[in-house]
Amino acid sequence: MLRPSPRRSFYVVVSWSGDAGQDWSWEIRRKRRPMGIRLREAGFRSHRAAHEAGRVALEDFLNGLVIERASRSAL
């Protein structure tokens, strides 16, 4: 059975809370089922800044998954 690519399984959501000056946040989510933990950061001044930070965080997260999978298969 083929497993879906992690790159297609996760995505970034940017949201605005509407509280004060730094209202934007990003969150990494999984498409088919909840992750069990929240990967989120808030305090950005614009949608663009939150999206870029989320994109970088998602890339780091996915790279970590690849390394973890490779180390498991090497055992």
C-alpha cells in the first residue's frame, strides 16, 4: 500500500484574531486527520508575514519528518 507524500498531507492556515496590532497567526494542519498537537505561532503584523513564517515552519517540519522516516527505515 502506498502512503501519501507528507508534502501533500500538511498545509498552513493563516488566521486573524482581530484583537490588537499583532493579530495574525499561522498553524500547520494535516488534511485527513487531526495531528494530535497544535503547531502554531501568533503575533504577526500582516497576513503576508504570518504566511511566510508558516511556510518556513512547514518546510522545517516536513524536512524533520523525512529525516525521522529515513532513520526508522535504517534500523
